[in-house]
Amino acid sequence: MPILSRRAISALIGGAVTAVVASLLQVRALGAKPLPHVTVHKDPSCGCCTAWARHLEQDGFSVTLVQQDDMMRVKARLGVPDDLQSCHTAEIGGYVVEGHVPAISVRRLLAEAPQATGLAVAGMPGGSPGMEGGEPEEYEVVLFGPTGRRTFARYRGTTAI
């Protein structure tokens, strides 16, 4: 029986580890649920809405932008409370996403699937997705629905705090 050098043993182990990791990634990819499509309703003149949609696309979501002349009607139809409103409103996976919600919070919402209408970031906080530039502000992502509201996440710009 031949004796293997340390280099040969190391190469065999490294190759085996690489094969196992590649197999696990393939299984995960095959079993992963695809992300639902996002429809973003926005005022035709709003640029930050388009920037937020690009943020979602960069995170793997497919997005359709729908120009709306009457965003208040869209928000009322989808149940967005007045004090949580922002500039754009999205529909995704049966939920409403209002304003500059980071993609990671959208992913968490879809994974946890709580009984709720959706998520909102009120206003247009500096440094939030789509509002980059300038000094990042602290803000809350609020989970809202018929049973009430709660803080879902907190951010400074795009960094969770």
C-alpha cells in the first residue's frame, strides 16, 4: 500500500470538502423557494421610488414599476395607515410594503409570514434604500395590520441596529 504525502492528503481532504459544499449548495438551490414578484406603485415624477426598486432587484427580486397619478387611492385600497405613508407602495407575496424598507426586512417578512398587512417605513429617512447620500438617519420598519403594530426592525441607513 503506497504512503501518501501530507500534500496529497491535504489535496484529497480539500477536494472532498469542496465536493460536499458544492453538493449542499446545489440541494439548497433546488429546494429554495423563488422570491415572489414585486409590483411597485409610484408617482411618475419620483426618482427615489425607482432607486428603491433597483435595491430590491439587486437583492434578487423581480420588480415591475407601475406609474400612478393617484397614490393616495392605492394606499387606501391596500390599507396603509396615514401616519405610516411614504412615497411608494409595493405589493409582494400577499403583503404591502410601504416606503424605503430594506430588502433584508422584506425577505424576513416573507420567511416568517406573520398575520399582518405588511411593513412600512414612514417618510423618507436619509440613508435608507433609495435615499442614499447624506447623513444616514435612524428609523423603524413597522409591521402593521388589523391586530395592531410593532417594530419589526431598526436601521441607521441600511445597517441594522
